[in-house]
Amino acid sequence: MAERAWRKTRFADALARDDLRGRARQALAAGPLCDPCLGRLFAQVDTGLANADRGRQVREAVGAGPAAPADAAAPATPAEPCRVCHNLFDSIDHWAVRAEAALRSVESRTFQVASHADPAVLDRERALWHEVGGDLAEPYKTHVNRLLGTRLWEATGREPDLKRPEVVVVIDHRTGGVRLRIEPLFVAGRYRKLVRGLPQCRWKAWPTSIQDIVGEPVRRAADGDDTRFHGCGREDTDVRCLGRRPFILEVRRPKRRRLDWAALAAEINASGQVEVDGLAPCARDDVARLKGLRPDKSYRAVAELAREVDDATLGRLADLVGVVRQRTPVRVLKRRPNRLRRRRVRSLRWTRLGPRQVELEVRAQAGTYIKELVSGDGGRTQPSVAEVLGTEAVCAELDVIDVHVEE
């Protein structure tokens, strides 16, 4: 109470300025104003007071009527409707009740209030500012949002968050409508793809995907509408990922957020196709960070040769360590631009599996096409296994065995 009284005294001292009193008289002379709209004209004069309190002090300072009691529960409203808001601030409690009811259907720790302004109120507000000056004023929409946010915080215990709210309460000042905009739930983790013939994201040519196997249990638990899948790169449909690839699952419009992550991981892992670990909520900003990662990857590739080569010839595979030049592979030209890339092969080891079969362990820079590193893709990748061994070669099997994110 002492702090409030001090701030009111400081504001009253500021109102001693002739220019501010003149502005207040001019505003009141032009037509009726409610305390909040009168106080908003002087919002930048001093902080820490409610606009309704400012309005009552301004009214008293210029002798425009008795000030309301200091502990008044509601701002004074003129006998005639306020010429700016048309007594819109009388609807705050009504909106708060409806917004609180809507929030009960959604689980969240944080919220924000947003508004669609009434164009007619905006026009009247701008007209008043044009008459008396708006350099010290606060927009009516900002005031509404703050009042409603305070009511909802008191009623629900959820924390206001202007940067990353989990749910946004949207009110329409013209129609009186109230709706919720539920922000997505972002879940980080790592996956291992244990089988071939499984795309990372939904693809009409395939009955299921990693997105579905991982996403559907989480979506059901969160009671969300749909999912998006963000991976740290991807592997081809016919390639296993035996290393742990980071991903973020985005769940649209979730009604629940406090989930049993260990139980969800166990449900996903029971599929026998995909394993996940480290499931945990993350922020929207983490998606961009994930997409920006360019980690090296290690692969196991089985190369099948058109003819048998001796061990001395296999020794030429060491020539592949270093920079390779790769034009966009023929197999992806329909969906990717045709350009030349230079990628570095960090290391390469080989083991003979048979007369015309060699197992390669390759660590390479992100974006290296390993299948084409084996085949040469008709000369589009140079050098290649086929080129250095002097025989046609194809990649019969390929696995990602490590994604080197931490290095």
C-alpha cells in the first residue's frame, strides 16, 4: 500500500505541469471518457499505476469531478458511454470467465493474451490522440491484454509468457469472440532405424514411416491433431541408421504436455523397427539449431564389384581419403538442383567379404553421397571405388553407424 501511495503521489506531482493539465482538460471537454481511457493518455508519464488510477487522479487534478475512492474495485464509468472504447473495459470480467473456461480444456504452464482490435475503437483512439497528443499514451489493445492476462493469472495460476507461451488466448474486440491458439509441443530425442524399407517422413509410396512410428504414440498421449518430423539429416529408405540420429517431433495443437516419456519410449521401441532414447520437451528454437547441424557421419557399406580384384588393387581405396567431387546424383535430380559439391572423406577402412565383395567403413563430411562414392554414378562422383579399382561397383548395403554430433 505504501508503494502504491508513493507512486500516486509522484504521478500527482507530475500532473502539476500546465501542459499535462491542459491536455487533460482538452480531452475531457471533447466528450465523455472512462477512467481507463483518460488514464491511458498519460501512461508514459509514470509507471507502476493502473490506467484507471491515473484516470481518477487526472480527473481530480483538473477539477472534473470527485476522485473515486482509492480502493475502488472498478474504474468509474461516465453516465454516457466513453467516446473512445464505448465502455469496452466493462467486458473484461466477461472475457476472463470465458477464457478461463476455454483454458480448462488445455494443459499448459504458460499463456499469453492476444487481441484482434476493433477498427472502430482504433479510429476513435487515433482521433483523440490527434486532438490532444498521443506521445504519452498507451494503445487500448495493450491495456486490454494486460488486464485480461492479470485476471487469468490470478484465476488459473498459469504464468504469463510474452515470448514462448504454450497457449495464446485470442479475443476479438469487435465480435466478442474468445478462442485458443495452442502452440505446438516440441519433443527432442534420438532414433535408430533397425530395418530397411522405411522412410523418415510420411511418403505415399510407403505404408508407414519413422514419423508415424515415433509420432503417433506421442500424438495420442498429447491428444494432438498431427505431427511434423525434423531430423538431423536423413538416411535413404533402404538404409538402416544404427547410430543415434537426433530428431525433433512437433505435435500440433496438443491438449496435454506432461507426458510419461519413458513409457512412450518403451512403446515406440516395442515396434522392433525404430528405437528412441532421450525423449524430452524442447523449444521451437531448437528446430533451427537442429537443422543447422552438419555433423560428420560414419557408414558401413558393402560394395559389390563387377570382377574380382587382388589385395594390392584394394589398397588403392586409400586414395579415396581426401576431397571428392560430387555432382547431384542422377537418382535425385528430379528433386534437387544439379550442382557440384566438394566433400571430404575423413577415413576409410576395408575388409574383403568375398572374391567380389568388400565391406567399407567410411567417415565422411555431412552431405557426402556414399552410394555414389562406391559406384561413381557414371563419372558424376570422382574419385570413387569404381574408378580407383578399375571395375564397376554398386553399393549393395548401406548403414549409418554413427552421427558425430558431439564432436
